[in-house]
Amino acid sequence: MTGFKNFLLRGNLIEIAVAFIVAGAFGAVVTRFTEWLTSLLPDSADNVFSDTTYFGRFMNAVIAFVILAAIVYFFVVVPYTKAKERFFPAEEAGTPADIALLEEIRDLLATRNGPA
């Protein structure tokens, strides 16, 4: 069970899942935006701003994207980040242990050899 927990929390599984979800939603936004831009070409004589046009579909895709991104952030990313901090805390700020040990050895050698 510990190995599976490490796989879920240390790997980038959650980040990749979030990226796929948001990329799918953003793909819909890009598709609708492209349709809207192409509807503005001179061949299209329809009213661009009616709710049955490509612009209306584009705005729906944008709103859906923002809502989906908020849901993914608050229900996946935030709990994942808190769990990751709880189970795998970040190292304390300061000098790493190996560097501190090397500095201590350097200082001991300097005092043993006398002033430089």
C-alpha cells in the first residue's frame, strides 16, 4: 500500500490527469473560437452575435472551460497539494546536511592548520 501511495503522490499522475482534463476543455474553446472566426469571413451573411451563431457557442465553451478549471482546481489540485505536503513535507530551508558537514570539515582543517 505504501508503494501505491508513493506512486500516486510522488509521481506526476495527478498533474498529468489535470493537464488532460484542462486540455480537453481548452480544445473545445479553441474549436469554437476557430468556428467563430471563420464565420466572420465575407461568405457568411448571418448575424454573428445571435445566440445561434458560432460566437454564442464560443462563449459557452469559454464559460464551460472556466467552470471546469475551477472544479478541477478546487476538488483535485488543492486536496492533492495538501496531501502531498502532509505525506512528503518539503525540506527545511537552510544549508543542506552534506554542505554543512563539508563546511564543518573545512573549518576544522583551517583551525588545525592555523591562520592562512
